[in-house]
Amino acid sequence: MRRPTPRLVTLPFILLTLALGACGADTGPGAGADTGSGADAGPDVLLDTDAAPDAEADTLLAPDTVAPSDTATPADTTTPADTAAPTDTTTPADTVAPTDTVAPTDTAGPKCLTLSPGHARHVVLAYPYAVGSLLDVWSVRPLLADGALGAPNATFSMGAAATGVVAFSPDGGLGFAAATNGGTFGVFALDADGQSTVLAAAHDSGVDVGAVLVDGDRLLLVSPDWAESGGGVYAAPYDCAGAVGTPTLLYGSKNAAALLPYGNDQLLIARAAGDATFGHLHWLRQGTSGWARVAGADLFGNDQAALSALAVTVDGRYALVGDNSEYSDFDNSIGVAVLGSDTVTALPTLPFNDPFAFVVSPHGDAVLVVSGYGNAVHVLAYDPGAATPFVDAGEPAYVTARPALPGDAVLVGGDQPDVVLVVENKAIRRFRFDGGGLVTDLGRTAAGTGIGAIPGAIGVQP
């Protein structure tokens, strides 16, 4: 059984079943963050979800810049008419401005919402589920050792996000998350204590946004529409106060699902991109006349694939693409492509049930693949020198039960470079890449009970 496309088709029925407690952990009808069922199986850490304070921070790290006290005399202060000032006389540097001239105390420009290096890190989670509707509830939790989560220390309301990964500015002070419905995205700030301020609950950029990435001082907005209806990849500037500028179309595409920077280029999974009328993986580059498609490939040999996930190995030699179509005449699989010198070459696909998310090991020897309908994660062993570079090495040993409806997954990075967080039914599961193609399950952090404890989108503050 595979996930329906679009993913929220069966949501009200699945969530109603969850509310009645009728589903078992290993018999879930679909994957991850957009559906929820399965009983909790002995959480390692049980959090009191009612303990979260509901206050949002009113003060961020944004001190006013005060004009210096030795501000020069304003231009409208004139020398008395009966005093002939010599033309070669220079005002001494310590000349004091007249007392009736007041220097402005506010410096023009945005008040930057930035964080200093070494700040505490946090995990942001959407809790969008209720019977028959989606909620705009979000939670902020401290990131502890080995990816464990502390009790919620802030909650806020922003566009509902059943799936997705939250994008952060490089310093971690600003976050951006695409909403599940409506084509908008939310913008929020976190201070050094993890207190949140929503800057735009549903920013309407004029683009139907399916995903948001941060690329330096700009956002990359991915629209899943057809090119004729505005589908494509856009760039929009943002400032340190979280204000987002007008998007500019980089190139058009059809049903774009995921984007990754690749050096100065971009890799996109979509049914079409640039001047290509069909394909699954597209390599695009900016030239003197704009963005153009360098190369691409049809990875699945049919036009029925539902593109779900994209990853590139640490060495940049291979790309993985997921197909988890519900209605295809072909089995779900993982597409594999060799990234050459301006070439993309398709290799045989790997059969795989509902590949929902990929996380690449920083050790360069494995890829963690989330199987939603399989209620599992698998380890793909990676050997770039082998004739078959990727081999399914099976599931790691779970410390409790197998994952229940796992969904989006993120690498923690930073001071925890090899820890992975995976969203699952009413919990967050932690894994660690140990090198040598080995992965350790570090256990679950429970999110509570009931439908409201099913997490959706996730983000880890850098």
C-alpha cells in the first residue's frame, strides 16, 4: 500500500481512526507527517506537553543604534551674517554642536534579528492535526545532547505545515516554513532563549510556494505548478529583520518537488524544467543570459512517478530521487543518477516502498531512507567504487518498536554532525551515523497523546 497523491486525500479518515485508537503501530495506511496512526511503543522520554509556556517573546536581539554624541553641526546651522569666516578655516574635530540641535536616536534601516555564534540551539515543530482540519500550532524545544528534545519552551501560531523542513537564516535567528495549503509561507524569529516572534504568519509572495530554502541572503521558492501557471524556482531577497522582497523567476518547471544547491548550480526534481519538456532530475546553471538546463535524465522510464525526495552524496558523485506514487502502474523505487562533468546518467532503480525522505551520512558511506508505508527506516550502504554503488543494508536495530508512520527527516549538524531526527507518530525518533555504514537508533522522544501530538514539519536551528 502506498501513499496517496496528493498526500492529504485520506487525512480526515486516518486522523479520525487515530482519535478512536483503532490502529496498530505496524499497520499504518501511509507515511509520516501528513497522516497519523499507530500506538506509541514505550517512549524513552515522556514530556509533559501542557508545560509549554504560551508567551511569545516581545524582545529580540535588536538593540537600537545610538548616534554618537560628537555628531557634526547640522547643515541648517549658519554662521552669523556679520562674522566673515575665513574660507580656509576648518572646524576643529572637537567642535560641539549647538545645544538646540538634537541628533536623531534611531538609525535608519531594519533592526536586525540576529544571533551571536555559540547560542543555544532549538528544534521547531509543527503540530497541525485535528479531525477534519489543519491547525496553525507550532512548538519550540531545546536541542539537547544526541538530538534529544527538552520540554517545549515556546509556542506560536503560523501557517499549518503537515510536511516539510523549516529553513533558517545562517545564524539561526530567522525561520521560514511553507504552509501545506494556500501557497504562502510563514516567517518567524527566535531569540537566544528560543522564544519566538511571528513576523508573517502567512506571507503571500504572489507565488504558489511548495518549499522554501535559504541561499545566503536570499530565499529560493519552489512552486509545484506547471510552468504555464507560474511553476518554477524563484529567488526573493530578505533582510535581517525578516522582511521578504518581491520574487524573481529564475526558470520555469512543472510539478517541482525538491531543490538542492549543487555548487553554484541547482539540482531540481520535477516533471520538466528549463527547456526540457520531460524528465525527473534536472541540472540548472546561471549564465550570462539567465538560468538554463545543463543536463538531466528520465530516471524511472515512465511519466507516472510521484517525486518525493532528493539527495546528493557527500562526494557529489551521485543523486538519489524517490518515487512514492500511489496511483502508478509501477512499483515505488529510488532513482539513482551519476553526476558527471555536466552530465546526468541514469542507473537502474532500487525497489523501495514509499521512499519519503533521505538523509546522507556525513561519513560518506551511507544514506538513511525513510519508508513511510513500511513503518521503517533503511540504511543504504554506499560504495562509490562498486559496480552497484548503493545496496539496501536493511533496518537498524530499534531500541523499542519500529517507527510508526515516519515522515520528514533532518540532519542535526553543527556540534552533532551525525545525528538525525525523524518525525513519526506522536514522537521524534533519533538516529546516529556511526561510520562504516552503521546506524544506531537512539530512541524516541514522545510528543504527547492524541491527534494533537502528531508532528508535521520540522526544523533544526543552526
